[in-house]
Amino acid sequence: MTTSAVTLYHNPQSRSASTRILLEALGIDYEMALLDFASGQNRAPDFLAVNPLGKLPTLVNGETVITEQIAIVIYLADRFPEAALAPAIDDPLRGPYLRWLAFYAGSFEPAVVDRAYKREPIEASASPYGDYDTVIATLAAQLAKADYLLGDRLTAADLHWGNALKWTTGFGIVPTLPVFMDYIARVDTHPACVRARELDAALLATMAPSPASAD
């Protein structure tokens, strides 16, 4: 498919790996701007002019710059509706779709990061996500209902969540509950996941070793 230029600022050992999966699922042409963390390219002035936080993923579509992982998911799935990876605005599933994407950014990731860094939990009533155990239980209960977050239909939210759970269970900061592992296995066999994984493996082989990054 021909579109106005889409460029992903990317490092395969960062959160932009999920964005690459989505781009592959959309079936669009895109360019990739590889950033090498080891040499500090994500902190270089030219990239900071695009994203002042120096974080990945960062996406440019024509003259539009989109940062923040979940904003990019919503933007891409809506921008390229032919792939049918997001419920339409008037679809009853639109609300739940947005809910689970927002739940990732507002509850799951903060809870997981706090757990990973062994931060002392604050009172649940004062925490933006409540508490870690409730976040995990809420997600597990939803995934126990059907194959995907919205039932039988895979969406961009699943492509994002599947990769996120693969990483977080792999690092031992999310429990390897059967409901999580089964979900990961379903999503991970999607052709876009397979293709993105192959592309990133080839890319990593050309790069100097560097630790996984939170960028």
C-alpha cells in the first residue's frame, strides 16, 4: 500500500518493537530510523528536536509527529482502517478497545515498573493504578473470557498487549499464569509478529550488543 511517508524511530530492544509489529500488521510501506542507544543517538539534538524526551517509539507520518506508545497504536490503527485492527467510533467495542489500551498505559506499565524496581508501594487509594495484584488479576480475568481482549476478534490492542506480556513474563515481573501464556502464544503466531521478529533479529545481528532499554 502506498501512503504518505511513515517513519518509525526504532531500536529492536525498546518499546518500539510493538510498533513495528503493528506496522507489519497494517501492511503499509514505512521507513525505519534506527537509533543506537550505545552511542547515545536517542539523546542526540536532531532526535530530541523530534521527541524532547528522547524516547521510543516515535512515529512521523508526513508532517505529523506522534509520541507515546499508546497514542501511536490508536493513531495508526485509525489512520489505516483497511486492516480492520480497531473498532470504528460507532462500534460498541470502541469503548472497551480504548479502555484496555488506556489500562496498559495508566495501570499496567506503572505497576510493572514499580514492581521491577522494587519500589515500596503506596496506599492503593493514592496510587494511580491501585495495587499490582489487582492490576494483574483484572487483566487475567479479562483474558480468561475469550481468545482476545474484545472476544474472538484480534485488534491492535492485542498485538500491543501480546508483545508486552511476552517481555514482562520473560523478565519475571509478571507471573506466568496459564491465561497469560496461552494469550501470548495466540498473538505471537500472528504473521505480523513473526515477520517483525525476523526483521528485528536480522537488525540486531548488525548492531553492537546493548542492554534492553526502557526507551
